Amino acid sequence: MRRREFMALLGGAAAAWPLAASAQQTAIPVVGFMSSGSPGPLRRQMAAVREGLREAGYVDGQNVAIEFRFAEGQFDRFPSLAADLVRRPVAVLMATSNVGALAAKQATTTIPIVFSVGDDPVTTGLVDSLHRPSGNMTGIYQFAAGLEAKRLGLLHDLVPKATTIAALVHPNYSGAEMQVRDLQQTARHLGVQVLILTANTEADFRTAFGTLAQQGAGALLVCATPFFNSQRQQLVLLAARHGTPAIYEWREFAEAGGLMSYGTSLSEAYRQAAAYAGRILKGSKPADLPILQSTKFEFVINLNAAKALGLEIPPTLLARADEVIE
């Protein structure tokens, strides 16, 4: 072979090598993850997703890639986020909130979907059965919307002299009617009045808090909904500004400065969902993976918030807390 031809052959091989390496790098499976919130406040949950995949043997950046998408409180963005990930395409699509899970269901009937939702996934039409979900969906049921009665009881224990307790409800949330019904029933049992306030948009918050002050409510229960969770910093600030003792759904509210929270562990639910995604990457079918129901509940009290409100937390309530933030 002539020297010129030999050098040309070497040059062609060198040019082809980066393309081959690039193709090899993109061969790893991609997991798409859609959240209703923003990346900053969700660092713990993003770490939980990576942990769950790692438990299944998948390490982000090594043998799996994770594509995160955030609706940032704008739930009408979910369809476009889901469509984007389906075009990517992803090997598994993870979705939080009922709106996100329904958008994922609309976007694909073939890509496996793992959801983490607060409402009963059978009632909301995501799956046919908790034990044998049909089609391409499975996931975690967190009971978020079914704990308002428990939260109201804890709030009443904190401020037993409050005759009126306000409840902030998101009317567009699928579980809103059940939340109001449970709150009214529990309020009758406790002998207090429950003042139902509604907010569909961020602009509604100030109106709701104005009504709360006008009606003289002694405390506030912020009902479970992905929308309120995505706006938790503003809700915590408004409660502090109005000097209102409040209880919320996730520990993340208490970490953001909220007084109390009671609910299932959001990070644990995300870890479980990611572990399911890992099993699917290994060959399991969503229809063969039963819906997991959250069993880890957290009651968190923020003593700094209590001090700022001039509240003394009863020792009996402190003893029941899973975590006290000082």
C-alpha cells in the first residue's frame, strides 16, 4: 500500500472513531422525570430519584441518563413536557402529581410510566387495579389527599382555644371535594368551625389570607395539592406575615419555615418510584408491578416558626413529632 493511501485510511478511521464513541455513549437508557415544582426546592427529591435507580444498579451518568423536566407550578405545561420526553425517546417516563401522570398517559401507550400521586390512581383513572395495574402504568399512591382530618386534629391540639380554623383548598384539585367533606365532618367532631378558603391561582392567595384575617380564624390548614406544594414558599411567608399558625402536607413546608407538617414522605415515594423504574429497565412490565402504597408518615414541627409566632408547643405534641426543627 502506498504511503499516501495508508495515511488517508488512518485519517478516515480517526474521524470515524469519535462518531462510534458518541454512539456508544448515547446507547445507555434514558429515564424521563416530570415534576410539578421547580428544580431548586426539589433537590432532595431529585437525589431520591438517583438513589432509587442506584438501588436497582443504575448510576446517573454511567449506565443510565436522567432527563428532568419541571412544570414550575404551571400544570398546563405537562402535556408539552411529556411529548418532549416521548420524542427523546425515554425508556421509562416518571411523573409526579395526577395531572402529570394523566399527561404522560395521554402522550404514550407504549413507553412504561411510573407515577407518584396523592390521589387514588384507580378513582382518577390512571390504572384499573392497585394489585394488577393495566397497560403501561404503575407507581406509588401517597394518600396525600386523605390526611386532612389528621392534620386538622393536630392543629386543634396546638391551638385548642381557636373556635374557627381556616382551610385553604384548591378547587381544581381532583380530591378537593373529599378534603372539604372530611374537614367538615372532623370539625363537627372537634366542636370547631371550619372556614373554607379557595385558591386556584397564585393571585388568589392574598384574597384568601385577607378573608382569613377578616373572619378571625385562629389557625390555617393548607390542604394537600401539587399546586400548593409548588407555591409553598409563598404560602409559608404569607402565614408568617399574618401571624397565623398553619399546618401543611409535606415536611418540605416545615423546612421552608412553616410551623408544622404531616404527611407521607415525598422523598421516600420518589425513591420507591425510581426503584420501580430500575426494575422496568431490567425487564419487568408495569402491569406486573402492583401499586405501592406509602407507609412512611412524618410529623414535623419547626420550633423557630413557633417562636416567631409566640407559640408554646405543648410537650405532648412535641413527643409525637418525628422531627423537630430547631
